[in-house]
Amino acid sequence: MTTDLPGAFFTRDGDNFVPTEHAVGPWNPNSLHGRVVAGLLGRTLWLNHGDEAFHPTRLTVDMFRLPTMSPLQVRTEAVREGNRIRVADGVLVQEGAEVARARIVLLKKTDDPNDDAWRPPNWTVPSPDEVSVKGPAPFANIWETRPINYTQGVAEQRRTWLRETRLLVQGEALTPFVRCAVAADFTSPLANMGSKGLSFVNADITLYLQRLPATEWLGFEVASHQSQDGIAIGETTLYDESGPIGKGLVCAVANRRMNI
């Protein structure tokens, strides 16, 4: 965990999270990027309700209003505090209005059973250090990426390594869970981008984690993209350098105003 990354997405002012210029999203110059919305909700839910005996297994974020660059507050509450399952909800508030909601599901860690269920083949790809970047990497202004299969202007099953280059909140270390929460939004452009660019804007993010990543690099592989009538569902499988760690899913709606 490091706190020496440059230019955080938010600074603190009492209970307010104040966006910096780095938090701006791609659709509107006065709006936040979806990734920082998910990251801030995930970060606060884990801080307020996390327990080292429990694993953050699911984070779902509903983004139903475009947040501006004004200060935000996060409110959370426990829904259930059971012996094996704990659930908490969070709300992101801006200028008195709710702009996003989230739920975290925490499952109690225990001994793994003798699990012989079918699994897909291992992800056999070059490590981040073995991937050479030729020219500008995709989304290099947001993340550091090391593309494995990622050709601009081509519809293909994309695979890439991704690493955060900024802190979420100034002075706070990027924990493994926060890294995943901030990166989960990458499922949308990776899975929903076609040969002519990204025509869908996602309305939600769901992050499933079977375990936390052991390294800073996260691997993303498109598992599926489906769309009809302007509605798309995108799915990715997430990895670290040791193997699979979870899934990312988004639903998205066609955005006719702008392709990126």
C-alpha cells in the first residue's frame, strides 16, 4: 500500500470529499468519472463496516445521476450484521441530492472445501513486465495499462493489465479492495467498446471478488458483450499476477451524444 502516488482524485474538507481536476469524467467536463464514484463508495463502506474476518465479496454501485465536480458526502448504514453474512448500504450525496447508491456484501472467511467444480483454463498471458507498450497505451490519462490484446478501431476480445497511478483520497493508501473498487468501472469501456468507439454509458457496476489481489497490477479480460435496443451488458474476468480474483459486470445505455 502506497501513499506517494501523485495527484489524488479527492481531498478532504471535514465530511466533504472535494474532487480534484483528475476526477473529471469523459462525458462532460463538469462531471465525475464513474470509477471515482464507485471507488469512494467502496472505500467508505469498507472503512465503516469492514472486518478482517470477513471478505468484501460483492460491491454494487447504481449511478443514476451525473455527479458534478462539487463536494460530496458519503453516508452508510448497516443492513445486516450476521455471523456469516454482513450487508451495508451507502449513499453519495451532492448539494443535498442523492447521485449514487451502493451495497457491499461481506462473507465470513472459513476453510475452503474440497472444491472440484469445473473451472475455465488458466489465464496464460505475458506478465505486465513482459508486455511492451508501443505508442500511447489506451486510457493512459486515467490508468497505466499494458495491453495484451487491444487494438484501437478493432472489435476483438480485449485483454489488458491495469495499474492505478493516483490515490483515491489524498493521504490515504490504496488498499487492495480500494484498487479493485476504483478499477471496476473499466469493465464498461473494455467490454462495450466497438470498432467505432464507445457508444454506451454505464448505469451501474457490480464487482465480485473471490479474493483480494496480491499485486498492484489487475488483469482484465472481456468475458462477454451483449446489446439490443440500445441496452448493453458487459462482463469481464479479473486477475492478478497469480490468477483469477473475480468478475466485473455493467449494464449500459446507448449514448448518442458522444463517442469516445
